[in-house]
Amino acid sequence: MSNERHKLHPISALLNFIKGLKDLIFPFVIIFVANGFQGGSTEDSHWTAYIPYIIGPLVLILVLFSGFIKWKRFVYWFEDDELRIEYGLFVKKKRYIPIERIQSLNYTEGILHRPFKLVKVTIETAGSGSTKEAEAELTAITKEAAKWIETTLAQAKKRKLSKISDSDLVGEVDIVEKETTVTSTPIFKMSMKDLIMLATTSGGIGVIFSGLAVFFSQFSEFIPYERIYDEVVVFMKFGVFIVAISVFMVLLVAWFGSVVLTTLNYYQFTIVQEDDQIVLTRGLLEKKKVTIPLSRVQGIRIVESPLRQLFGYCAVIIESAGGSVGDKDQKIRLFPLVKRNKIKQPLQKLFAQLELEPDWISSPKKAKPFYYRLDFLWMMPVVIAISIFFYPFGLLSLLILPIIFLLGLWQHRSAAFAQTNNQLSLRFRGFSKSTFFIERKRMQSLIMKQTPFQKRKALASIETTIKSGVTGVTAKVDHMKIEDIEEVMTWYKPSGQ
């Protein structure tokens, strides 16, 4: 294995500078807002008013210089079956990552990467899930260098697994080249019709409003709320209709923004299987390539929101061990949106052992009251209070009760589980319907719970936990027949216990 040291592309210095600028946006805005954007515009201004205009350029020069130094001191190489990285601005740091710990390489092509045919490489290990960042990141390297890293890793892993003896060294090169040939199988490509449906039902409007909320919270001291309130009062005098139209337009613009963002993020979404890895590619302005080893997949979850379920669509999420929780793909959407009746074939290609149509055991009829009774108990005082204090319009809160009742019946209808030879399937609904498919060997625990009220009706709840990210994920089905759950507990219990 070559010990030659490699550097990042010089564009990394600019990318480091831009990243530093992004971190300085809020401090700069606060400084200039606090100064009233006046600087030395008036003749009697004190000299301290010029401080922001002196510090600003100095900070920019410092950020630019630090970005250059970070690029200059960053090197990486392979040695003794390790990926070694040396970096640091003022203090030189070294990071050694054993090749067998590297689980995936994720690629990103930003706007500044594409003209130079570069990629950003994010290196993931099994331990990345316990931190808020990836194990290592190569900010900008050529696609040829990324391919060389991928090939080197594959060769090193194959060599370690095969344990080639000294007598076979003559044919080592031929064996490695033959074994590292990648077999690529197309699995799925999102159509433009599905992309539009995904964008229009993504719910990204909440992200936009949350971003605005964060912005206003950062600058609440400088926002003239009293003046805004006075303007709103004057505006409301024009009538309810005008106010309603204005609110509708704001929501429409926010929704349109979320549609554009989702379309840009998931443009040309494709799934390809390369040997024992799943490769997801998506994005228009920023093209991303995420690699998921099949060995890391702990379970499959199918999510159907009411709106998407109405049109026969669902999303398929991979519950994966490890991975970077700082990444937006911490819950990896294998299929961001797909027709429910079309997911069987591509999923069977990836997971041949998966049973997608098991014999479901549904929640019994006697369990129906458990799905809405508790909600009635805590909502009744709220409804009564609203009806009394806001009479007569408060009586509209009575509409909540039939909604709770219907939602409870909907949840009861969705609740079910199924147990096959090596798989446990769980189906339940909060507001959206979730269906889990989990292999027995992937389950960290299986628990049966029973309240005194359930005991009277011979009912119980069952839940299981699997690895996913840092904390894991739990799937739970409530109010099932206790004899059915006990049968599953016996199935899960290791032999001899």
C-alpha cells in the first residue's frame, strides 16, 4: 500500500473561507444592527462608531488566512492498513482510521465542486453514530482521487478477509483486481410525477417557518414589535377578508418555497446496488451520493401519512446502525415517495429474505375503547373549560370529541403484528401509519407490557428496539391478545431458556 501523501484541491481554501463566513453571519449582523448601521456617517460621531468597520475587514482577512492554512496543512495517505490524516491550524493533529472500521464513503458535489470535477468525501465508521459528525471529511478532491480511495479500501478489505499466503503473492494482483470488480444493479429511479407529488406533500413549509422563528429569536431585541403591532392593527381594519387573503398568500409563498427546495434536493433520485452496498444519488444544485452497507441495515419502516395514503403513496425508511447524526440523512429515506403497490419488487431485490406480505394478527374488537378512552378522559376538562370561558364560540371545541373517537377507531384498525420464522412485523398508527419489518437477529430487546386495565380484558402491548443512530428506535403495538403476544415472546426467547 502506497505511503504517498496527498493534498486536497486548492479550492478547499475557498470552501474553508466560505464556511468561516457562514459562522460569522450572525455575529456580524448583530454588531452592525447594534451600531445602527451608522458608522461614522455624522460629523459628531465618536471614534468608537468606526470600530465595527475596522474589526470587520481584519476578521475577514483572518478567516481567509485560516482557510488557506487549513488547506495547506491537510494531508492524507494510506499506511499499515490505515487511512491517516494530518491537519490543524495552530496545533497539528493526526487521525488514524483502521480500514476495517470504515463502513461507507459518501460523496457530495456542490456548486463550486462541479466546474472543477471535484467531490467532497465523507468517511463514515461504525462509531460515527455516537458523535455529531462524520469520522473524517475530505473537503474537495478530484473524482479520480475519490475512485482511488474507494478502490484502495476495497482491495485492503478483500486482502484482509482472504488472508493471502506468501506462496500466493505471485497471483495477488490478478486476484485483487478480479475480486474488486463492482457489480452495479439499478433498483429504482424516481419519476418526475412522483417527484412533484413528493414536493407538494413534503411538509417543508414547517422547516421554512421554523427557520424564520430562529431568525426572529436571534434578533428579537432589535425588532420594533410595538410598531409592527400598530401596523397590524391598522391593517386589520381593512376587514377579515383582506387579512385572510394575506395569510393565505404568505402560506402559499412558503409552500411554494418548500416545493422548490424539495425538488432541488431530490432531483433525479436513484437507487443502485453495488455488491453489498446500497448507493443513493440525488440533487440538482448539490448532488449527493450516500452509500449504505447492507450489513448496517437493522430494519425497514414504511410510513404512510393520511394525505399520501389517500393517493396510494408511502415512504420507505432504513433504520441503520451507525452513521453521522449531524447529517440530514440520519433517517435514510430509501424511497422518499413511491406507490405502495410498487415497493415489493425493488425491496425484494435488496432484501431477498424480507417478508412484505405476512399474515397479520389484528387488534381484537374488545380493544377498541382503549384507543380513544384515555384521550377522552384528559380532553373532556379542556373542552368543558373552553366551552364555558369562550361561550358561545367555545362550543365548537365539542367537535374535538368525535375527531378523537374516529382517530381511535382508525388506530385500532391499523394495529397488527405478524411473526414468521426469522422476522417480526409491527404495524401501528399515531397520525401516520408505520409498518416495521425486523429480522429476529437485529432485535435488541422484545418486551411485553400489561396494565391492570389490559389485564381485565386479557390484552397486552408488545414493543421491540433496534439499533438506529445514537439512541435506537422502538416499534410498539398496543392492546393485542395476550396469548398472541406470549407466542411471539416464546419465539424470540433463545433456545434452552
